Amino acid sequence: MKPAATDAAAALLPVLRRWHQWRWVVEAALVIAVIMGIRAWQQQGAASGAAPALAGTLLDGQAYDIAARSDGPVLVHFWASWCAICRAQHGSIEGVARDHAVVTVAMRSGDAAAVRAHLAGQAATFAVLNDPSGALADRWGVRAVPASFIVDAQGRVRFVEVGYATSWGLRWRMWWAGTRASPSGDRVTN
């Protein structure tokens, strides 16, 4: 009886060795599939195609209307004062805003005074539209923050990123959106 068990184990050994060699590939594929599934769920319902309307008065008192822009891509970044990841990303957004068009939306973060106080504590100076009720976020399909949209000069959403995004990643997307402009230059309207 013992020799048969030993023969079965010996026959199984090469199969186990092959599995062990490919196990990391299977595990990596599973991790990638889970990450892609989470990203797809987070971005579900997010604005795509023609950018939704985005207009209002910035915290500094200036009027803003994304439809009036046609000089290149713009980063539309949704954040909240209560979001720790958003606070960690403020420096990246500030850096991108020095070189590119950026408008941010403070989603459900209180009144204008509360948002100003938050920004002062973060030393942030980027342009902010306050969205105390979340109506702008709903219009753009934002389900989680931070959420970043790259809108090209023709008014089309080219990239959506939910969660932390690096300044280099955002800069690359801004550059790519600027190079992929429509040859006709026609602006998309809702």
C-alpha cells in the first residue's frame, strides 16, 4: 500500500511544481481584476462625452462657466473638506493649477466661509466653486471623492479618475487631452 501512495505523490509533484511557477501570474491577474472592478464601480455613472454644465461664482467672487472656455483642457476636480484623501491631494492639485486650467468643486463641505477656512488651513489657492448641496456633483455623476475630470477645449470629458491621482498623472492626462483636440475645433454643447 505504501508504494502506491508514494507513486501517486511522485506523479503529483511535477504538477505542483508547475502550479507553483504560475501561481504568481494567477494571483496578479486576480488582483488586477479586483482593482479594475473597483475602478469601474467607482466611475459608474460619472460624466462622459459632453461635459455637463458647470457654472457659478468662485469663492474669490469671479464668475466661472466651463462652457466659456476654449483655450485648452481644464481639470475639474471634486473634493470635500471631510475627505482625508482629498486633503492629501491638495498639494498635487495646487501644483497642476500653477501650469494648467483647474477649477475645483467643494462638494458638501459647508458654506463658503467653512470652505475658505479649510483652504486657509491647507494653504490652497486653487479656484473653487462651492457645492454645499451636492447638486453639481450629482450632475457630474460623482459618487466618491476625490474625483477628477479632464475636459478638452471642445467640452468633452476625456479622462475620469476617482481616488487619489498624482500630479504627474494629471499633467500627463491634461497634455494628452490637449493633443487630442477635434480637428474641426467645434465645441460640444449639452
